[in-house]
Amino acid sequence: MKSNFRLLPSIMCVNWLNAQLDLNSIAPLVDYFHWDLVDGNFAPDFTMGSAIIKVFREKYAHKGDYHLMIEEPSRLYNSFDLKNGDRVCIHAECSKNLHRDIMRLKDLGISPGVALSPATPLAMLDYILDEIDRVLILTVNPGFHSQPLVKQAIVKIKNLQKILEESGQYHIKIVADGNVNLKTIPEMYKNGAREFVLGKSGLFYGDINKNFQNIVNLITNMEKAS
């Protein structure tokens, strides 16, 4: 049976003193690296800049899965040397003209998605679903890793899945991002998420390979049971 889920390691959560060791452990197991970009305006703190990402991308051939937590994100599209096969999610809350910014990604040949913070209503997606490939539901507030789960976000995943089914948008994937781990994945999966961003609580601690395989086994068993 072909698996219908994808695991996305969040590179901001590696042990930066041993980043290459962490990435070498996970690289053979995934096809995308997830890049979280925070500008200090929309969300607190800063993460990686384009120079750091470029260093990693020169060493690893993985496609990029970008999550831009950046005000007016289109002004920085050209800063990240986006490549064929990359994906970019931008926040509905950050774009004055969301449709324009999504269409610009498509013009660049990049698969577009929209991200929503926990308290942002799904109504923000009403007139953009036809143009996107995924919706990233933040299940924590944007900015820092290792935050507690916002339980209302699970309800949002469920409601989004219902909207996608009713509108026939079966190609759109729901991405769960934030406190994704063995304890939280079952509810996320049951309610419609099929892509999972893995950070500190789910992947980058202890034995990374064992953590990854445990999550694969969990979701595979849920697939078989569904």
C-alpha cells in the first residue's frame, strides 16, 4: 500500500552544535527539508537567513519546504534561491494581497500553500483554495519551537477537512505544524492532517532515527486501520 503521508523535519530544531550530524541522520529518510523563516515582526525571534539555508542546500539535495512567517513575504521570494520542486507556505495574516502573492509563487514555478495561525479563521481561505496545494495549520503560536499545543487547532484541522471534502478540493493537503509527536499525531491524523512538521518534541531529541521510525510506524498503522 502506498503511503499517503509526508514527514517534514524542521531544520530550525536541529542541534546547531552538531547540525551536520543531525541532518546526516535524517537526510536518507525524507525528500524535503522544512525551513521556518521568522522576521521578528509577524512573530517574535528570528530564525535562519538565506546565507545559512544556502550552505545547507549546497550540501544536501533535498527539496525545500518553506514556511514564511514574514510580513509581506513576496518581497523576499528572490532572496532564497527557490528551485524547481520547492514548496512555499505564506501566512494569510501577512499578505495585504494574498492572491497576488500566491500567483507570484506559481509564476515562479513554486508549489504554493497558505499558513494559518491558531486563532485565524478558516474563512481567510474562502477565495484562494483553487490556487493552492496545501494549508499549513499552526498548532502552536508562531515564532518559537517547543511550545504547548493549542487544542483548538485540532478542531480547525477537522473543520478544514470537511470544507475540502465538500468543495471537492481533494488535492489540497493539510499540514500540521507545532508540537507534532507520538502523542499528538493520532488526533491530527484522524481529523485530516496528512503532512507533519517534526521538531523538538517529535524528532530532534535522543535517537533521531528511532524517533522517525516510531512516527512512521504509528502513521502506517493508522493508515492500515482506516
